[in-house]
Amino acid sequence: MSKIKFSEYDVVICGAGPAGLKMACELQNKSSGAYKVLLLDKKKPWQEPVFCAEAVSADRLSEFWPLKEQWIRRKISGIYFTSPSRDRAEFYSKDCGLILNRALFHKDMADTASSMGVEVHFDALCRKVKKTADGDGAWSLEIHSLGETLEVKTQVIIDATGPGSKLSTGVPELAGMEAGDADLESGVFAVVDGVEHSPEHIELFFGSDFPGGYGWLFPRDGGEVNLGFVLGRSTANQGSSRDMLLKFINEYFPTAQIKGIYGGMIACGQSKKMIAKSGFFKIGDAASCVNPISRSGIVEAIQSAAIASASVLEWLESKSATERLEIERVALDNWINSLGSAHLQLANGKKAFSEVTDKQFNRAAKRLSRLPKEKTSLIRIFFAVLFSSPSLIWKLRSFIR
Ligand SMILES: Cc1cc2nc3c(=O)[nH]c(=O)nc-3n(C[C@H](O)[C@H](O)[C@H](O)COP(=O)(O)OP(=O)(O)OC[C@H]3O[C@@H](n4cnc5c(N)ncnc54)[C@H](O)[C@@H]3O)c2cc1C
């Protein structure tokens, strides 16, 4: 462990999840190391377990980071969609995704950032930001690291601190910014042994046991699986997530031996609030970049960092206040034009999707389970659910427009 080297930086990135790690690498790579970049996290990003089900699309991830066998737990070739009556529809494709070992993936990204010249400290809590007294527009960031409190000065701060980010709260210059709390939902899971499963499949569970969300079984290494669920925000007061998880496991997987229970928040809503202001940029969950329906946020965080890194570099190169304001305004447009507008559409249809009844799921699953798996495309599954109740077509029109 070492102390923070300098009192001034060009860019400080707060948070070393996938968003912060990708941002660090992109800035170094695209500027050929022209800027002094500091990457901070309160803990090592490879600290186990990472609170996540760790599922990603192989194709989407490889657009942004080269895949490496050593951090892939499983390659997935099928998805079971299971209705409340336990009827299963199977979707099969050569690439249904990957289950990552996120700890090793983060380590690989962190080593890459370090080797590119980014200064990294994973024992550093970012506590407070304020504009410096110099009147030069720079930020002062208060950090607690290795038992000491210190301040560093920086032109740009990247907030990659994840869902429900508090770094910009109460800072007058950052009023009205996205706070990573758009439709904050809770996800909870257990790592378990002793469950019969296919290591090449993930299984998703729908119905009133998972109001507003869905349950999952994701295979891990050896015989381990990750069993968990995410619930809609409106169910937040329906009881303890832990108790609901234990009920799910006891009912669906009575032979399971629980090794540990974990949980976290997921920022599942897309907003149109600013994500860049006054040299302060938000990415990943801190900018509410999660897919509102699938609740996937790993590749989305990485993509948001890749997009925002171009704005940050443009901002640093420009010395005009008007130009910088425009770059900040366009940062949101850039995200909306890539994934944000699809997320807005999904967020609109979310309520209607949560109103699909058990009967409708059962009817759709029965219909689909009669089809050979090769013929069960995701779109067919979607429409089978839709046509199990014609009234849903109207409610879900925002999806199919
Ligand atoms: C239970 C659960 C299951 C999930 N499953 C999936 C899945 O299967 N697939 C998928 O794609 N997504 C999944 N997600 C979502 C995914 O985990 C997130 O979208 C993704 O991690 C977002 O990346 P990020 O870098 O924006 O934030 P994070 O990964 O949350 O990283 C933020 C980092 O900031 C650090 N930090 C926070 N505050 C401070 C501070 N003040 N100072 C310094 N450091 C700080 C944290 O320690 C952390 O390392 C799941 C989420 C949960 C909760």
C-alpha cells in the first residue's frame, strides 16, 4: 500500500467498478498518457464476493474489452424461462452469454490501468467534493486513505461510485444532476451447493413470487450456483429480502446448502437528468445506466465509460467555458443516442410487464414448452407472454412501437 503521490491531478476517478476501471484505461489509451489520472476505490475491486450474478453477453462485452478464458466461469448456451407452475420454455443459442468471475475480471482491468500509467489506490474513500477557493474552476476532493485525511486538486472528477451515489449530493454546482438513484431496486442472492442444474443454462423465474422482478439460477464454478432475485421498487416494504430469498430457496431448491447470502442495490431506471456538469462526470450505476428490465449493468457501465471518456478528453482539451458547457450538455445526448433511449422505452413498459399475472405466465410457458428449443427465439417468448392476454398488448405498446 502506498500514499497518494501528488496534490494535483487532471482527472480523479472515484470508484473502481467496471465503469471506473474502463474510464481509467480509455483516458490513458486515447490520450497516450497525456493526463495525470488518479483512480480511487474504498476497497480492492477484486475483493470476493462481488455482489452480482455476473452474467453478461459475450458479444457485447467483447466490443469493449477483450475476453480472456481465465476470468470466465461458464459459457452459457441456453436459458430456461420458468413460470409459476414450473413449466419451462427453453431458449437455445450457441452464445447466450457468459458468467464472469468479476473479481478476476476487475483485477485484469486494474492491472491494465496501472500498466498504462494510471495511479491507483484501493484503500481510499472519496468523502467530499467542493470547488477550490482559487476561483480557477477546479475541484478539491477530500479523501480518507491509510488512516489520513487529505485533499487533492483536480480539473475533472469522474463519479463511478455505483448506485445511489452520494458524491454530488448537496454540492451547489451539481444541483439537479442524476444521482444514480432512478428506480433503485434491491437484488439479493445466495451462493449455494447441492442443487441439481445444467451448468450450461441459466434459469429465470417469473410470477408473483418475484413481484416487479424475476428470480434466477446462475451456475458458478464446480457445483456452486447463484440463486437470487431482484424485485420492483413498489415491493420494497413487503418484508425482508433475506426472508423472501430463504422462502424461494426452500420452495424451489430444498436440497440447497447455503454458503453465504449477499445483496446490493441496482439503479434500474433511466432519467434525462444531466450526467456532466462543471467538470464533474457520472458514469455507470452512478449515472443510472442499468437496463431497466434485464437489470444488467456491467457492460452498460463499461459502455457508458467508453462514451463519456471522449467527452472528458474533449473537455480537457478545450479552454473555453462555453465550449465546455456544450460538451457537458452533449454528454447526456451521447448516452441517450447509444443505449439511453432504449432504456427510457423499457422503463416506460416496466410497470405493465410487472402486471403480467401468474396465469398469463403459465399459459405462455405451456405454449412455448411445446416448441422445439431451436425454434424458441427470445422474440417468440416475448410475444407468447404478450398474446397470453390481449389486454397486455395495449399496456406494453411502448416496447413494440
Ligand atoms: C445482486 C445483484 C446482481 C447483479 N447481477 C448482474 C448481472 O448478472 N449482470 C449484470 O450485467 N449486472 C448485474 N448487476 C448490476 C451490476 O453489478 C452493476 O450495474 C455494475 O456493477 C455497475 O458498475 P459500476 O462500475 O457503475 O458500479 P459498481 O460496480 O457498483 O462500482 C462502484 C465502485 O465504487 C466504489 N465506491 C463507492 N463509493 C465510494 C467512495 N465514496 N469512495 C471510493 N470508492 C467508492 C465501490 O467500492 C465500488 O467498487 C447486479 C447487481 C446486483 C446488486
